[in-house]
Amino acid sequence: MLSDPQAPVRGAALGALSRAGGLSPAVLEQAMADTDPGIRRRACEQAGRKLAGAGDVDPHRARIVTMLMAMLDDPDSSVAEMAAWALGEAGSHGAAACDRLVSMTRSASPLCREAAVAALGAIGEPRGLDAVIDALADRPAVRRRAVVALAGFADRRARHALHRALEDRDWQTRQAAEDLLAD
């Protein structure tokens, strides 16, 4: 059913395999190469859930992370956004993924920038901090995400950036900074 001509059937097959614990790297790779962006997006989502649930014990972790990193370049921004989310869910996976997410914070798509900032915060890799701080000058939704992402960094620059966010022109950004500083 993964090769069915109808995308909804392929999506259902992917979901069924996920629930049954049958998502091999080969299945994910096939789904990530699908012509339908909905299937590619679902494959990224399932890969993130698989890695988040398995932690570092999945023997195919490195291969799946590499596939997700490639999906950051998908021409459909919703697929690239989901790949960034999945990398954040997967947690720490080295400098290469962090560097790719930092690059994504300069994407033309606000959705992708927001997802990349969130993933960098979830990962908490110090080399991503500057990109998260830079995102405090972006659109309100990205700035709000950046404030929350700063909580993932144990660095005085993150705390200083949170204090600066208390003066943001967006009330939700200010509120998020205030909430984080209160903890």
C-alpha cells in the first residue's frame, strides 16, 4: 500500500506501519521521497516521533537524522517545517544538524524560521544560541518562539536576551519573557 497511486492510501499505510512499530529507515526513506508533500510531511512527523520515543537507543538514529536534515531543503515549506520539528523532537544529534537549523533561521518562510528556532531551543546546542537571539528581531510569532527557545540554553547571554525581550513591542513576547524569568 506504500506504493498505491492514491496519496491517502499511502498515508494510511504509513500511519499503520508506525502504529505497528514497522517504520524502518527504508520505509521512511521511501515516504520522504514521495511526490505528495502530505506524505513527505507525515514521514517527517513519524520519524520525529520514532526518534523521540526511542531516545539514543535506535540503531538507525543517525540515518534517520540524516534523512530529516535533507528534508529541511524540501521545496514545500510545510515539509521543511515538519523536518525541523522532528529534529527538535529527536534531541541532540551533533553539530551538522544544529548548523542546518541555524541556516534555516534565515529562510524566506516565517514558518520555517519559527520551526528552526524552536528546534534549536529543544536541542539546546550552544552553537545555536546566536541564531535564537537573532530571531528576537523577526516577526512576532518567531520572536515569541525565540523567547521560549532561550529557556533551552544555560548561558548568561540567553538570560540577558530574555531581559531585553521584556521591552518587546509584542505583548505576548513580553509575557513569555516575563514568565520564563519568573521561574
